[in-house]
Amino acid sequence: MKKLFTLVAVASMFTFVACGPSAEEKAAAEKKIADSTAEYANQVAAAEAAKAQAIADSTAAYAAAEEAKAKAIADSIAAAADKKGGKKGKK
């Protein structure tokens, strides 16, 4: 009886191992991995694009601020020159 039980147990293990994933299941797993990899690549590309856009926006804002600063300085110099020149012209 022990030999029969051992034989049945060994046959059951071999049957269980032989019933591994089918070709369809393997293909589905590979497709899942490929889809996951593609999704990750898309997320990385989107993050890089957002980072580049943020840098471009920051650079544009800095340039606009510097331009406004230069304009304010030029206007201040022009106003001071007009004020200084206007007093001399009235004498």
C-alpha cells in the first residue's frame, strides 16, 4: 500500500508540474510585461516633457522680469534726465 501511495503521490506531482502555464498564458504574461514597459516609458516621457516645460516657463518668467527691471531702470533714468534737464530749461 505504501508503494501505491508513493506512486500516486509522485504521479500527482509530475501531473501538477506538467500542467504549467499554457502558450496563451505565457503570451498574455509577455504582453502584460510589454504593456507595462510601454506605460512606464510613456510616464517617463511625460515627466521629462513636464520638466522641460517647467524650465521653459521659468526661463521665460525670468526673462520677462529682467526685461521689466531694465525698462524700469531706463524709465527712471529718463525721468531723472527730464527732471534735471527741465529745471535748467526753465531758468
